[in-house]
Amino acid sequence: MVLLWPAGRRRYGGFMQTAEVVIVGGGIVGSSIAYHLTAAGCKDVLVLERESAQGKGSTGKSMGGVRAQFSTPVNIQMSLYSIPFYASFEKRLGYPCDYRPQGYLFCATSDKHLAYLRANQEKQIALGLKNVRMVSGDEIRRMFPQLRADDILGGSFCSTDGFVDPYSAMIGFMTWAANHGAKLWKNTLVSAIQQDHGTFVVETTRGKVSTKHVINAAGAWAASIAKMVGIDLPVEPLRRMLVPTEPFDQFPHSAPMIIDMSSGFHFRPEALGFLLAWNDPEETPGYKTDFEPSFIEKILTRAADRVPVFENLAVNPKRAWAGLYEMTPDHHPILGEAPGVPGFFLANGFSGHGVMHAPATGKILSDLILTGKTELIDAKLLDLARFGEGRTIHETAVL
Ligand SMILES: Cc1cc2nc3c(=O)[nH]c(=O)nc-3n(C[C@H](O)[C@H](O)[C@H](O)COP(=O)(O)OP(=O)(O)OC[C@H]3O[C@@H](n4cnc5c(N)ncnc54)[C@H](O)[C@@H]3O)c2cc1C
């Protein structure tokens, strides 16, 4: 038998592994937390992932969009840490994340939406975002004459928004952490968590692990992990589908993420084609990860309505996919120590923004665990208690 943990001890009738911090879930959020803890000097971090490979949860299904164009200060602040982090990812970690600052262009077709973008932009600038600006309808028509833009009144554009490759970022975070002392156990399902005099015993298919700190980074499955310590976590899975097109050269590949605010349809260049997205309001919560073929017609109708040349798009339904958003009632993540369970930390409920906010989440969780506070945001805003205390903060800029 190989003893992986010299500090292991016999208890509970079997060999007990130990770790200073146990992270449940090896997606981009768990990996970023592992990186930030390790980089801050915590050398005994163990990440538990039930799958045989990382990225089989939401991270591997993501569209990879990163943006600071949000409506609430706390989301903007999280992006103000995360996007420069992605911009310098390779320099910091030595691995690529394929950050492409091609921007996000929101197109408004009503005065209400335009006023909303303007108010958001003022907040973003006040918080220190530099490259966001309002654009006129004429400017959008000049930038992209391929758009049907007769009803576009204007919009907002931020040139440092863009895309990353979520899989590469996740692997970069975890590889760096592993090279500096962290451990990743794959094929390791967490089945129960016991509390024993200020210590947790995490039961897994690979044995028990004793630790002072558990971090729930289980994505769309976070509520079941929280339930193991008696916490009712308001995080629900919601299916999102993406449709990649075959190679297409009648729209520029230097384009930003373009968002049609009248329908919610948005798209971005991907390889030689485009990646099409639309939030179907008829979707209901649940662990549905099958791609629904009827979605193709729904999305192509909206695509051709805004971009007439998209009538000529070719789509192979076999290449389309579905994944899960982890939704909270106010579309903000739940971060920090769980009330009544000291040492149990939450990093959940990103509501469609977990890739873009993974760097900030890693920093915040690492700060909270190692020092009890963080300067990055007012952590109280995102605690779990806000739901019981009427302190929810609604993000309306959700795609
Ligand atoms: C179609 C789609 C498009 C998206 N587009 C964007 C986008 O453009 N920008 C953006 O920022 N975000 C986007 N998102 C959201 C983003 O992908 C998620 O918020 C993010 O990946 C969450 O990361 P995570 O690490 O928390 O979760 P996951 O990547 O789901 O990782 C959680 C891990 O926990 C593991 N796990 C669960 N239960 C257990 C257990 N009991 N024991 C051990 N391991 C367990 C799972 O196997 C999984 O690997 C998109 C999501 C989807 C589905």
C-alpha cells in the first residue's frame, strides 16, 4: 500500500488522510481557489473531483465570455480583478488561457435599454473601468454593416471584455497549484461530510479525509454538498445550450461578443465559424444536459433576424451542446463561510459568470480562509445570510 499522506492517521476504522484545506470540485472555480491558496503560501490543499478528468462539469461547456460590463458594483469589481488577471495569466502562471480582448458590444433597440447601458457605464467608469464607452447607432452600423441595425439606437462597448478558453485556464490554475504542493484526486466522489469537534471528515470513494476547512466548489451540484453539513443552499441548475456554426466568412472574425438586447441573442467568433447563444425563457430548472434539437431553429431565427447573412449559416446539430448554469435567486454568487458551520466555505451560484469571475473568487476565498477578510469586495454582500435577511442584490445584465 502506498501512503500518500505522511500525516495520515488511523481513525474511524480506516486510514485517515489529512489536508489543511479540502476543495470539493475541480472545475475552474475549485482550480482557481487551489491556485490562489497555494500562491498565498498554503501548501496543503487537496482538490477532490469525482470525474476521471477535469472540465466535465460546466467549465467544459462554457462560452468563455469575460466582461466587466455589469450593472452591480460587486460584479464589476470582481471583473476588474479577473480580466487583468486573465490578461496576464500566461506571465503569472506560465500556461496560456487564450485571452482575446475582442470586446463585448451591447446593442440597444429601446430608450429604456440605452438608458440602462448608460447608467451601467457610469458605474463601471466610477469603479475604474477604463475602456468602456457608449457608441451611437451610426457607429454600430459603420462597424458592422452586416447587422440589421435600422432599429439599433446605440450601445456600449468595452474593448478589454472578450473571451478566454475556460478549459485551458482551469488546467493552468490546477497545474500551477499542483506544481507548488497542491493535490488533485480525480475519480473521487465526495459522499458525506461529518463534523467532529471543529474538524471535518470528508468521506470519499477514495477514503476519508480530515480537515479544518472545506470549500464547496461543486458548481451546479453545490446544493447537495451543502446539504451534507445541513445547509440549504439556494443554487439551482439551469440548462444552457450553445450552437457552433460551420466555417463562415461573411462576418468579421475580429468581432466582439455582440448582444442583441431586443431578443437576448448573442454570438461571437469561434475558430472558423461562430458560436451562437440565446437564453430560452421556456427553459426550466433541472439537471438536463441533453441538447434539444428544436433549439436550433429557435436560435437560427433570431440569428438571421439580426444578422441577415446568417441565413447562409450551416450548422451541424451533432456539434451543438448543453450545460448547466448554477443559478441563485439574485444572480450573484454565494461566497464565504457558511453561517453556523465554521470552516465550511461556499464558492457557488455564479449564474452564468463562473469563468469570468473565477480569478476573483479564488482570491476572495483564499483571503477569507487565510486572513479572515478580503479587500477585493465587501464580502458581506455575497454571503449566504443575505437571502434570509432581505439583502439580495439583483444583477440584470445576465446573458
Ligand atoms: C452553455 C454555457 C455557457 C456559459 N458561458 C459562460 C461565459 O461565457 N462566461 C462565464 O463566465 N461563464 C459561463 N458559463 C458559466 C460557467 O461555465 C460556470 O459558472 C463555471 O464553469 C462554474 O465553474 P465551477 O468550477 O464552479 O463548476 P464546474 O465546472 O461544474 O465544476 C464543478 C465540479 O464539481 C464536481 N463535483 C460535483 N459534485 C461532486 C462530488 N460530490 N464529489 C466530487 N466532485 C464533485 C463536478 O464533477 C465538477 O467537475 C457558461 C455555462 C454554460 C453551461
